[in-house]
Amino acid sequence: MPSPAAMSTPSTIAEQLAFDAKDVCVWYGEKQVLYNINLGVRPKSITAIIGPSGCGKSTFLRCLNRMHELVPSARMEGNITLFGDDLYAPTVDPAFVRRRVGMVFQKSNPFPTMSIQDNVVAGLRLNGIRDKAFLNEQMENSLRLAALWDEVKDDLHKPGVSLSGGQQQRLCIARAVAMQPEVLLMDEPCSALDPMATQKIEELMQEIKRNFTIVIVTHNMQQAARCSEQTAFLFMGKLIEMDTTEKIFGNPAEQQTEDYITGRFG
Amino acid sequence: MALAVATTPAPAPKTVGQRMPAPSRAGDVFSERFTLIMALSIFALIGLILYELLVGAWPTIKTFGFSFLTTSSWNPVTEKFGALPFIYGTLLSSLIALLIAVPLSIATAIYLTELAPLWLRQPLTSLIEMLAAIPSVILGLWGIFVMIPFLSKFVYPGLQAALGWTPFFSGPIFGIGMLSGGIILSIMIIPIITSVSREILSSVPNLQREAAYALGATKWEVTRVAVLSYAKRGLFGAIILGMGRAVGETMAVTMVIGNSSKISASLFAPGNTMASVLANQFAEASDDAFLSALFAVGLVLFLVTVVVNLFAQLLLLAAGGSKHGKLA
Amino acid sequence: MTTHSTVREWGDHHHARKRKSAFVSTVCVLSGVLVVTPLALVFIYLVIQGAASVNGDFFTQLPKPSGELGGGMANAIVGTFTLLAIASLIGVPIGIFGAVYLAEYGSPKLNWWIRFSSDILNGVPSIIWGIVIYGLMVVPMKGYSALAGGVALGCLMIPIILRTTEEVLLLVPQGYREAALALGIARWKVILQIVIKTASRGIITALLLAFARVAGETAPLLFTALGNNFWNRNLLQPISALPLQIYSFATSAFDDYHRQAWAGALVLVTFVFVLNISVRFLTREKA
């Protein structure tokens, strides 16, 4: 949490990075998959991570909310801070990190035993919040933020899984933002969706970046070019280049970046 | 996070983060340990069985040692106990059961996987599984009042007429007896051998069959060459699994085998298996020596079934067939 | 492969092979028929011999002594449910939470050993549990009891419920666990509120299967619950159960007992089959 002193000087907030990753290396068992990643994510903006399959972008994303720890053989070295707080300090409970950093997955996964409204506030309720009025308020706010409220407001009791693919993904976004995280991580959120649903999600990303920092992993370069302000290009576990999206797609500094952008390999 | 940098004393609305109690790891630690203890109970159960059987059998082991397994006299009055009649009974009845059940089960499994029309396969499989669900005591009831009268009237006399010159089919026909025990056992183990074999045969990749067909083989040749030889190990495992079930089967056998503690050559004579002697005689075991002898029989039965099932499971694992034990 | 010098010889040989194949096919079909025949025969006789006797008396009256005409198996039916209840107290929690460990925690090696041992334990004859619990409970307690019978059945239940529940839990897609954990929910809550809830129907079917199996068991009860021709309200006293009563009546000398054994068998088999069919129904709906 930013200290009260920091809160009173706006310039400090703007300069402080949402994420600051230093020398991040990850191994799955004996195999190393990330090599000394150093990058910073600017707050209240959209940062895209691009790269060919297997380059480690999903792995890096999962380091940002300690989800890579779900794989028993995973090991990380290096340092990642969230608004200045060390996420990997020994006293830090991963659950606490995940409350501050939300995640939306490639395949939408609304909880099958819950209704739409229960899905949205699942995180709040299962983390101990009982206040019904607050839960209802958060539910509506989150569904509005996810651009889903108008479509489901009369069907809130229906099962979460009864929605279409694109709606389910927006429901998952609502569920994630209901936690009021500081950052929202998105792991190829549109790869299973049709172009119409994809467009809706890209639009809502532009809306919510006012309130949240967003980091999105995508294999769709055009999406990265459309949506993000910063782009990082990963290849074979290494960060090749990171800069503003205009620079990366218009005039990349590295040859490898240019090769990837122009489709010489993929 | 609501950055309510308020300059007035009005309280800022509580954020989600402020409303949630701090996470604690205690719940997870407890949960993992608790469920581990529950899972380890399996080992505790096995240990419990071994312990209790050993304690109960100890007097008998001390008195008779290994001769308990080789002596055939079983005399509660003189307190001379040898379990050979029951070991013999278990082996013989299981052998009879396997001789009947194995060809029928494998042939049925072939029918189900290779020959039967598609609409018939699931209903027939379900029917066979239902046979497995019939409680043993009910099959025993049917055995006493339906199967045995029928066999005594129509089948056994014919067998004796044809084969009575051998020691196996000589002697008086009581109806109950070793052969009846073996037959009812076969009915009980057919479902499990069939269903495991069916799974094994279905898991044979179609590529094998197609290759054989492409060479112009007939249906039987395809089955024999491409399917059965591929599935040999798994089928053997299914058979051993059936044998394990036969060895341990109690109630139905108890009700039709006749409760005799002597070894007879004739299949028509009454006998006992290790399981049935426990059911038949445990209640009458009035003195400690008798009881201990029965515990010793139980110990042997336990060890035999564990070894047979171990063998079967390992075979099935090696064949990559059933990934879990068959419960029915 | 022998070579054939004439087309006709090849044709003959081919026909012989075809005939052989047809013969084998016939054998297989006949086997299939033969295998289901006992099932049909058992059912037919159960209905013929037992249906008439499954009447009001059967469900409400106690057995009459020494083969006197009439009476019923009311106490046995209640006894079976009582024993199932006691057994569940042991079998269900240990089985389900053990399965949670196998599915959600655990190391590959330990889990393999637990599964393997569980399958071996499943193959142990149920009468062994009867004599083990006899030694552990009946002897020290100086008497047969419903409690002992229930404990024996409960121990029998544990490996069954453990393995089937584990399979059901493993079917829950990993995506739900990840989504829940990503919301910062504690792992134990994820398991309880998300995984088990999602798998609840499958868990119920696992329990029903275990009940169906255990309800029909006689051997473990022979020297623990013993059987009882009267009502029993005391768990520390012997209790009747349907399979026990069937066994005792079937092996008795009295014709009227035999008649009631058939009735009891019909009721028991119906109960077991209703459970099994419910399971099929529940699992089919899911798909």
C-alpha cells in the first residue's frame, strides 16, 4: 500500500511503477523459461506483452500475481514490486497479492454452481465480506464496468454458464474488478472469442484503464497495436524490447522485434 | 483503491480491501494436514487387519507352525487344526470357476467390442454390470433353491454317467458340493472379468485392426492377431482379478458348498473354502484354540487375496489398461 | 503363408477361414446370451417366489419364531438403514476428505501408494473385516452390537468412497480452481466452496454406489451385528439386517422362512438396483 506521505504528493504516484520487475528468472524443474526479465509497468495504462508461442509471456504474467506457484516444480528468482511493495517478501501471503492483482483467463470460467450475480461477488463473499448492501452495490458497479449490466440486469439469477462466450468473459472481468484490484492481468482474454465479442472487450478495456492498470498478454499483434500504450516483446524467455506501442510497431529498435512484427516468424 | 484524500472529517467509503479480513495461512495448513491423515487411513486399515489377524492367529501359529498349511485334519474336538482342506477347497472351486468363466467372459468381451451391433453394446454392458451388483447372499439363495435342484436333476446325473469312472465325478450326489460352489462362483466372477476385458479390448487402437483388415484377414483373424495378442497382458490381468474375487467370495459359496472339513476327490462331495469355513464355523467356535485356528485361516485368506490382487493390479498397470481398481 | 497354385484352391481356403470366423462369432454371441441368462433367471425366480410375499406384513412385522406362518422383516429393514448410518459416519468423512488430499494436495509418489493400497484393500474379502472387528470390538465389549456391525461396514466403505470420490474431484476442470485462487481466496475455501460444490453431484453418486455395495453385505455382519429377531433400540446390542435375515432364513429348516427369504431378497435387490439406476440417471444428466 502506498504510504500516506506518498499519497499527498501526486507526482510521486504518477511516477511510481505499478509493477517493477528486476532480473526475473523462472524455472520449471530443471528447465529455465525466463531469463533476467527487467521491465516496468506504468500505472493506469494498458501494457501489452507480445511474442510467439512458448516465449514465456504467460509465465511472466503469472509471476505478477504469484499464480505460477500453482505448478509445484516452478521456481522464481528476482524481484517484483507492486507500487513499491515487494510481492515476494517471505511474509507476504500469495492470497493477499491476488486480492490486489486480478486476473482474467484465456478460457472464461464462471463458476458453474453460481448465478450471474453470485459469480460477480464470489471473490468478495468467499473472502469474508457479508454486507449485503455493499455486495449488491459492488455487483452492479462491476457489471457496469464490464459493459454487461444492461444485458443481464433482468437475468441475474440465471446460472453464470448460461451466457454466451463473450458474455461469460465479461462476467469474469466483472468478477475480477469487483475485488477493486489495483491491476488487472489478462491472459489472451479474447483468443476464444469471435470478433464482435473481442471488440466489446477491447472497448471496455479502454474504459476501465482509467481505474486500473492493465497488463495484457496477447498473440494477436493487431490487438496489441490497437489497445495498448506500452508493448513488451518477449522471445525465448528474454525481453527483447519494450517501449511505447507506437515505437514498437512503427520503428522498433531491435531487428528481432521488426522481424516478428512484420511476420517473418511467428 | 479509493484514493479519498479527504480534507473534511467525512469518513471515506470503505474499500473492498478494507472490508476483508486479513488472509491467514492457518486454514490451509490445517486443511492439508487433516486430509493427509484421512488419506493415510488406508495404511492404518491394512495395518489394523494384519495386526488383529496376527494377534488372533498367534496361538495357532505357535502351536502348529507351517504344518498348519499342510495338514488336512481339522478337528475342533481334539484341537488338531490343519487348513489344507480349505486351501484345497479355495483353489479347486476357483479353478472350476475360472474354467467356466474365462472362456465365456472373454468371448462375451470380444462380442461386445468387436461384433455386437452398436445399439446393443451399452445395454448389454449395463446388464452385465447389474449382475455384478447382485448381493452374494441372494445368489446363494437362488443357488440353494433353484440352481442346485436343477443341476442335481438334469446335469449331475449325466455327468456321473459319462465321467463317473474318474474319481472327480464318482460318489454320491448331494446337490450341494464343490462343483456347485465352483459353478456359482463362476456366475459371480463373469461380470468382473467381462467388464475389465471389455475395457482392455476397447483400448486397443483401431490402427491395429485396420492394418489387419487391410491385409485381407477375416473378422476372427483380425481379433486374434491384432486385438487379442496386443491385449494379452491386460486380459491376463483381468483373469487374475477374477481369480482374486473368486478366492474371497463368501456368502454364495458358503450356502452351496456344504460345510465339510475333509478333502474329497469327488466334485460332488461337500467341502469348504477358506472364506466359507469362516462363515460356517466362526459362530460355533466356542473355545480359544478353535477361534485362533479360524483367525489363522483368515490370515492365510487375507494374504492370499492381497498377493493375487497385487499381481492383478501390476499386470493391469503394465498393460496400461484399467487405471483404477474394479470395485464391482 | 502357403502359396496357392490355383485360384480355386485359394477360394476354398478363404471359405474355410470365413467359416471359422463365422463359427467363432457365433460362439461369442452365444457366450453373451449365456452370460446374462443367470441374471434373468435370478430375477425371474425372485419375482416368482418373492413377489407374493412382499406385502404389508413383510414391512411391518417382526419374524415369527420357529417358522410359524406369517411375520415379516421390519426389524431387518430398519436394521440395514441403522447400520448404513453408522457406517457412513466413518466411511463418508474419511473417504471424502482422503479423496480431497489425493486430488488437491499430495505428492505423486505418496498418492500412487495410497491409491494402489486402496485398490488392494478393496479386493480383501469382506468377511475379514468381520473377524477383525470381532476381535477389536466384540471381544472387548463382551457382546455383539450394532455399533460393531456399523464399524465393520464403515471400514469396508472407506476405500470405495476414497477412489470414486477422487475420480470425481479430478474431473473438475482446473480452470475453476485457478479462477478462484486468482481472486485471492484461500486454498481450503477454494476446495470446499468451489471444487466440492462443483463436484457435488458426482460425490453423491459415489456415495450411492458405496451404499449399494455395502447394503448387500452379509459376511462382515455375521460376527459383529449377529442378527436379532426383535426390535433393537440399543446400538450396543445385536441388530438385524436384511442380508443377515435372508441368510438365516434361507439356511433354516422351515418353509415359511424360505418364503420370506425370497421376499427379503426381492426387496434387497430392488433397493440395490434402485440405487444403481439412480446413479446412472444422475451421471447421464450431467453429460
